[in-house]
Amino acid sequence: MTARAGTSGATPPEPVDAATLREIFSRLSAANPEPRSDLEYLNPYTLLVAVVLSAQATDKSVNIATAPLFARADNPAAMLALGEETVRHHIRTIGLFNTKAKNVIALSRILIEEHGGEVPRARAHLEVLPGVGKKTASVVLNVAFGEPTIAVDTHIFRVSNRVPLAPGSTTDKVQAGLEAIVPEPYRLNAHHWLILHGRYVCKARKPECWRCPIVDLCRYPDKTPGPA
């Protein structure tokens, strides 16, 4: 993807100004004051595992697979006791389940051996865990530990480039841009608001502009008309 993602072939509009940016987040906040991740989890460890499993998979499919898995293993020691084969069986309906099962077992072992069985709060320690990269670490830091990070997935990348908020040619550039400009009162929940907006309203193929709470503030030129 490039910074032109989600726009027509014409020159893309300039990013919204600071006042408009604040109004956008004010409206998203008013519509959903306490946003939550669609992933279901019990504690920081199960959140970490769920996010690792969600790569190239839907949150719904992950929740279906992890409900019985987390009922049996909600901590690293219990997951290791299950073993890779059993974990693989539980997550077999999720894409890349073989690799993900290996990663879940490997990261669980590292948590026990190097972190006392706890999920570390340091980004550097999170990002080196098997199956965990910058995006997964950002989600865990935000959701589990309340840090104002913005993990940019395809939904947030699309919304940021469409509106545009902080356009960029890569997810890392969009993340850096958003974290630099989102007003302080909205930083903690910005990740959730943007991902939910992209998932349910500002959809990839056909954004539902007619029911968008920020449609008058958005500068995306190819808005979708309402249903007849």
C-alpha cells in the first residue's frame, strides 16, 4: 500500500487540521465512550496469545478457538503443560495454525524462563517474543497496560489515509504520525476507535459514508451514497 491507499487517482487531499482532528475524536468518543477490543481475553497473557493468533485471521474466528483453549490454559505454565499438539488442535480452524501453535508454546516458555511467568511491560521484551512484532506489542501495551500506543492494522491504515489523518506509505509511518498528532485526551482509546470505525463503517470496498459520524469532516473524495 502507499499513501494514496483508499483514494481515487486524483491528488489526495491534505490531512485534516488540528481543530478538525480534535472534533473527529470528540465524535468517535461520544459515540463509543468506552471502546473495547473485539478479541476476548482473561488477562494480559491470554490477550497476548489472542493477538498473536489474530494475525491474518478474524477476531471472531480467534474467539471461537480460544474460548475452550483459555478455559484449559490461561497462563504460560498451563499452556506448556498442554503441549504444542493440543494447542494446535484447539486453533486448527485459524490460518497458519501450525506456526502459531509453535509460537504460543515458545513464547510461553520464554515468559516462564525470563519473566517469571508474567507478560513484560517493556516493548523491547515483548517484540522479541516468537510471533510478536511491533503491532502485537503495541496492542498489548495499550489494552493490558494502558499505554497510549496506536497499533496500525489494515483498518487503521485505511482510515488514516482516507480521512486523511496521518497519511503514510507504511504502517510504521502511520503509527508514528498518529501518535504524534492525536490529542492527549483521546490517545489511550484512539486505537480502538479507529479500528472499529474502519471495520464497521469505513470499510475497504464500500465505506458506509451515509452513516459515518465524521462524514462532514472527512476529505475522502469518493464517498459512497446512501442506499436507495
